[in-house]
Amino acid sequence: MSIQSFLFNQYAKWKLKDVPEAQREQMTELIAKDPELFKKIGEEIERRKKGGESEMKAAMEVMKKYRAELTVLMQK
């Protein structure tokens, strides 16, 4: 395990402390598979929030946009 992945896992444990461990591990595995995709998703959500959308609406719309890529990633 690299230092970067260790730090990422520790951050995920802290940030997602209310999420069940199995789901948290699944999320961190997905992010580790394609960190650039999740960086792009996060940036787009932030841009929409700054434009006045609620966080929930922005996240839902962006996730719909990247549904195909996320589906492929989950099947790997």
C-alpha cells in the first residue's frame, strides 16, 4: 500500500464516518480505480453549487451525466 492510498483511506474513514464500512470500502475502491473521473465530478458539482444550485441537485445531475462511466467502473 502506498502512502498516498493509505492517506486517502484514512481521509475517507474520517470524512465518511457515518457511512457503513462496507459501503465506504466500495466507494474508496471505485475512486482508486479512476481518481481523475471523481476529480472531474467533484469539480463540476462545486461549479454548479457556486452557480446557485443546491448540493443535492448538483450531485444528482452530475451523476446522471457520468452514469455510463460510473457503470463501467463498477463492473470492473
